[in-house]
Amino acid sequence: MSSNLIVQKYGGTSVGTLDQIRNVAKRVKKSRDAGKDVLVVVSAMAGETDKLLEMANKLSDLPERREIDLLLSSGERISSALLSIALHGMGCPAVALTGRQMGLVTDDTHTRARIKAINAGRATDILKTNHVVVCAGFQGVNDLGDVTTLGRGGSDTSAVALAVALKADVCEIYTDVRGVYTADPRMVPNARKLNMVSFEEMLEMASLGAKVLQIRCVEFANNFNMPIVVRSTFDETDQGTRIGQENPDMEQPVVSGVMYDKDQSKITVKGVPDQPGIAANIFNALAEAAISVDMIIQNVSAEGHTDISFTLHTTNLKEAMSIMEKKGKEVKAESVSADSNISKISVVGAGMRSHSGVAARIFSTLSRESINIMMISTSEIRVSCIIDKQSTEQAVRALHGEFKLDEEPKRVSQPATDASPAT
Ligand code: ADP
Ligand code: ASP
Ligand code: MG
């Protein structure tokens, strides 16, 4: 059964100024005037979250995560109230709700909480009275009633979760680009917009740095089969990119995109005794703090000692280093050091499953550009390399060119006989 409800999420750059808030209000009103029930999710005004974080970091080396959540959630409160006020000003009745008022309940993991339940009775009642609901994205409350946030870019996840809870047909994500591209269109001017992307590919792209969608929002959409449309706030004519279940109409190029993530750091623990249980000891401590680790390399043991290096998101670096310095002493490591001058570049494509040789082409391209590879990891449909941060643009553009991603892809008609992963 099709629903009369649409969920629209507007990102920070779409509500960065009062004029932009007016523009969003006009678009929302248009949808309501067309007879739709509209639930809007907004992010904080552009730059606001960074500004608040900067203030906290000036006051403390490692600000309390609980307090950070209370602080950051204020950004979305401001933009949701302002949008609701703008809608009223246009004769469109609206009610702004915080995460708590929206009934969005999360676990206790401050600054990267996971949604446990949505009790959307209040929003449903308001929608019945023909008001637009404007929900502050990115936030919820834990069982104690403390404010939590869902991680950077988390308003995307609020929107998809609310679309699922309220049984909308689709979740529309409005942003400052026309959709999902073969690479960040701000870095690669000839990047091509994709019309349709499968959940699986989008999961890879989001996890590898295509920050147009937060990874958890794609996980949610995939788990509950909620289609997402990413489109421009500023260009009403473009239909954007639809993300949904894989279907035969989707492009199946060997490579569909090149992603980068400059917010990566590497921690190296040098000279740890090469004994069973050391890796478990180190990585359990990080897991307990809900810090995800990405690539891990352990060197060949020399004289009973070895080095372990791993990468993680830079937002978690300070916390991870304070854990690792303690752990380092405990496991009698020689030293623990951090390097933030790295980035991760990745080549993604569902067609890699049936086509070999992609990894070799990536390495040859980087070698032609004299870019050194520090670490490599692969999955069925992607290859990622850690390189030095300064070479990011050069690497992304070279790989985009190598795989001719600016051109419409040819269909993958004859899968290779060997169906093993490309690497
Ligand atoms: P919002 O404020 O709307 O949430 P974000 O800044 O979080 O917007 O995400 C949109 C940005 O994502 C774009 O401005 C673009 O630079 C970046 N981006 C990175 N990779 C991609 C990609 N593959 N396709 C589209 N946008 C991308
Ligand atoms: N304002 C938050 C951030 O900047 C959440 C969001 O924009 O989705 O990360
Ligand atoms: Mg975003």
C-alpha cells in the first residue's frame, strides 16, 4: 500500500543561511500543497557542528562525550525551530520536535549512538492535524533521558529511521550536489552522476568516504528495504540518484566509483612480544570503547617481537591513543605512535566479483603517478589503499581516468569464467 507520507532530509549546506532556510521552506510547502503529509529532518546550519566542537576542544583535550552530545544537539534544535518558524511565516503550519520529542531512543554510546526504537506517536498525531513535522536530526535520548547523537552525518540516519518507523514509501535526502557520483564531484570535475545505485554498492561507497550519505543510514535502508533518493536542494529538475535493491536496470560496470577518505589515521605499536593474546588484548580494548578499526597489518616477527599498525577514523584518534598508551605499557611495547598524514583511496564496483585484474590496474596507475602504497585491503567489490594525504587528489583523478568513469559504462555482458573476486 502506498503511503501519503514523504520524509525529506535537508543537510547543513541546504539550511546554512536564512535565505536557504526560506528556500527549503518553499520546497516543503510545495510538497504539502500537493496534498502530501511531510516530515522534514534537518541538520545543523553549515559549519555549526564544527564550530561547537572546536569550542569544546579548546576547553579540554578530551571533552566528555556525554557533554559533547548535549552541545552538538543544539545545532539541529536551532535549524529545526528556524525552519518551522519560516514555514509558519509562509502560512504553512508546522511543529518542530527535538529527538526526544520525536521518540527516538538510542543506546548509551555517546557521540556515535545506535537507534534502538522510535516511538513516533506524537509525530503521527501532529501529521494528522495537517501540520508539517520538522524534526531535529542527528539526535536521540538514551534510556536515562540523556541526549545522544548518531555520529557525524547522522541526520541521514535519523531520516531513514523515521521513514521506516512511519512507513513512508521513500526517504528523500536533499543536499548540495545532484546525487551520488562516480567520485566526489568537488574533487573530480568530470565525475558522472549515477542514476541508480544498489544498497550494497552504496554501503561500500559510504563506508569508504563518499560522505554524501552516512553509512548507518544505508545499513538501515538496506535492512528495512527503504529506498533513498539523493537529490539537490537547489536544482528542482534533476531526479537525483535512487538507491535500492539491485535490479537488472542498474549499471553493472566493473568499476563504478573512486572514493577517498582523508579523515584516516594510523597507529603503530612497535616492538610487542610476539605471543598469543596480544592482538586480542589490544583490539578488545578499542572494541570496548566502540572504536572501529579498519586495516590491520602485523609485521613478520623478528627476535620474538613484532609491530602492529592499524588505521581508524581520525575523530577517534585521541581517544584511541589514550587507550593504546595504557595498553602499550601493559603489553610491554617499545613505543606507540600516531600518523594522521594518510588517506584511504578506494575503487568500488559490483562487477569486480566476476572480473579480475582491477587491483593490478590500480597499483600500476599509482606507480605511474609515483604514489607509494602503505597498506592494502580488499573485499569482493572493492580495493582500498592507504597513501600519503598530499597525493589524494592526484590518485583519485588518475584512477577515475584509468577506469574511464566519466563515460557511460558498457554493460558487463560476459563474466569471466573464473568467478572469484577480482583481486
Ligand atoms: P549535507 O550537508 O547535505 O549532509 P554532506 O557535505 O554531508 O552534505 O555531503 C554532500 C557532499 O558529499 C558533497 O558536497 C560532495 O562534496 C561530497 N561527496 C563525496 N563523495 C561524493 C560522491 N561520490 N557523490 C556525491 N557527493 C560526494
Ligand atoms: N550536524 C551533524 C554533522 O555535522 C549531523 C549532520 O549534519 O547530519 O555531522
Ligand atoms: Mg551529510
